[in-house]
Amino acid sequence: MDLWFTEKHAPGVKLSIRVEKQLYCGQSEFQQIDVFESKEFGRFLTLDGYMMLTEKDEFIYHDMIVHVPMAVHPKVRRVLVIGGGDGGAVRELARYPEIEQIDLVEIDEEVVNVCREYLPFTACGFEDPRVKLHFQDGLKFVRRCENEYDLILVDSTDPFGPGEGLFTREFYGNCFKALKEDGIMVNQHESPFYSVDALAMQRAHKRIVQSFPISRVYQAHIPTYPSGHWLFGFASKKYHPLKDLDTKGWKELGISTRYYNTKLHRGAFALPNYVEELLRNVEHID
């Protein structure tokens, strides 16, 4: 009998992946955690039945959430990652020798434990001595911070369940306060394609624009996420994602990537007209 993982992307759309075997199934204090093995996508992680990452395409997401801001900010020393219990963002950050400290705040310790055991291709970053793990609510953690971080990555789940509080105006305002005077925040910004996702994307964008003087959106193609068209938010106190891109400096680091490059960096901020319209519709609404 065939075993398939199926995720609903829209009322009339589902994504199904044939599963070779289930490696882990467990219920944490916060959510259902499953790890599957598939022929096409390798190992993949789901939380409450929603796809978080696959072995085959996780590099796209993690390249774009990390290397875009790192190629813009000239002196990142302290980084806060909120969410990201799979370790992929930490893995990419750990490739930068100038970073001195990486604080990862994950509400669900069991996600980290499961990923360490079953997803070593992302969780390997946890072993870096610069990484400090904090198992608590990211909203509460960042509320206590002021002028501490050069970069904040909001590597959250979707805007419901454990990740719901990470899409509020209060949260983004606290991130602004937690950043140094030239700090950058990057968040996963949902998809603009299906209507439910697009509304969540607009709500997040509206609240970020209200908190940061510089706010831009960029895109990537991630095959296993709803519609495959995914957005990220770039919010900054000082640096512009294109005007302040240090192409020469980033290339001199010699970091090998599978998706990101500085030409793609520029192109990722060129958005389709329908996305630009969705963003404009909420940018000036109080």
C-alpha cells in the first residue's frame, strides 16, 4: 500500500509526496512533529501537518533568509534567530567568521531534539560554539531586549498556532527596539499567491512598514511551499537592500552557495505587478 503525505495549499489544491517510510512521529507540548523519508525530496519535517522543510529544497529558503542581509550589513557581530528549530539558518550564519554570537530562540525544544537526530543536514549548525539555544517564547524573549543585535531573523512557522504571536505589530516593534541603530530584520513573509496566504502576507507587511523606516520585500522559488512562490521581508533602520549591497565584499568571503548569488540578490527584489499591488494596498493604511 502506498503511503503519501498530503498538505492542503488552498481549498482546491493539495501537494502530495510519496513517502518511503516515517522516521519519527510525536506530540510535543506545542505541536505534532513528524519526519518522513521520500525518494524525491529526501527527508522532510512537518509540524501539525504543514511542511517545514525538505532535504532537497531547504537550501533555497536558508540561503535567502541569511545571505541577503549578510551581504548588506557590513558588521554583523550579534544575531538573533527566532524560530528556526531545524537549524538551517544557524548553519548558514555559522559560515561567517565575523559573527561572534548567535542566539536561537525556539519555543519547542522537541523540534530541536528531533532535528538533531533525524535532520543532521540542517541541525549541524547547533554544534557551533557561538550558538546559544533559548527554549522560550520568542515574543517574550525579544520584549526584554534593547539595542543588542545587528541582525534578527524571524524564521517562524505560519501565522497560527505557536507562531501566531510572531506576526503582530507589538512583536515587530520589539524587534526594532532590540536592534542596534543600524540593525536589520528579515522575516519569512508567506506567499502572495493563494488568497489566505496573501492576506497573512499583507498583514505582516503592514505592521512592519509601521515599525521600520526601510521595508522591502523579496522573493524566492521554493517548490514544496504553497504555490512555490515565497516572500521574505527586509526591514532596516539604516541599510537599503540594494543601494547598500556590498557585492565585492560578499564575494571576497568565498562562501559557496547553491541558490544565492549577488545578481540573484538584486533580481529577487524585482517583484511581479500583482505582488507590488498587494503590498501598496496596505502600506498607507493606519
